[in-house]
Amino acid sequence: MRDPALLSSLRERVADASGPDRALFAEVWFACTGKQSPDTKARFAILLDAKAWTDAALLLARSALPEGRLSITVDRGILSLVIGAANLARGAGADGSRAIHRTDDLGWAILAAVLDEFLA
């Protein structure tokens, strides 16, 4: 069972952060993913060391969420990333849409969406 108080605290810290932070990514990883294989943990650490925030966030989402709760589509140059069963039912372009201006913002947005999904 995931601790709602911890998840809520992490979500607030993600919202307040000025950008990706290795330590915060790691805290979210351990709060959300549960037990993972050593290979998966090592791959996550390598991505963090490389500051590959989007790849690290996608690995976190894939590891933390059951299958079918992460959907990525591209239509006419617009990337839609939908996390969560409720969001998938509404479809791409749902209420949580936001513009991403830097590549590391996408990783941060994915991290926030995973936490939102656990808090829902």
C-alpha cells in the first residue's frame, strides 16, 4: 500500500520544483514503483545520471502503473500523453493538457501525472 501522505508531499514538491532533480525523481520512484528487478532499478539510475528526465519518467510510469494506463499518441505533430484509466476514458486533449516548452519539462509533467494518478 502506498502512503497517501508521502505521495501528496512528493506531489507538492514536484509542483514547487524549478525543474528536474535527481533526488526527487528517486524519491518518487521508490514511493510509486514497489519492488522492481535490479536491472530496471539500474536502468533508472543510469537515466537519472544521464539527466534523461523524460526517459526516466516514462520508465517510472511503465514500472509503477498497470498495463493500459499509459497512452502516448502523436497526431499532426501534437504529442498526447495520457496517464490513468479515467483519463484514457476521456481521451487525448482532456482537461490536464499543458504546453511543454523544454524537453526536461515533459519528464517533470509525467512524474507529476503518475503521482496524480496514485492520489486519485
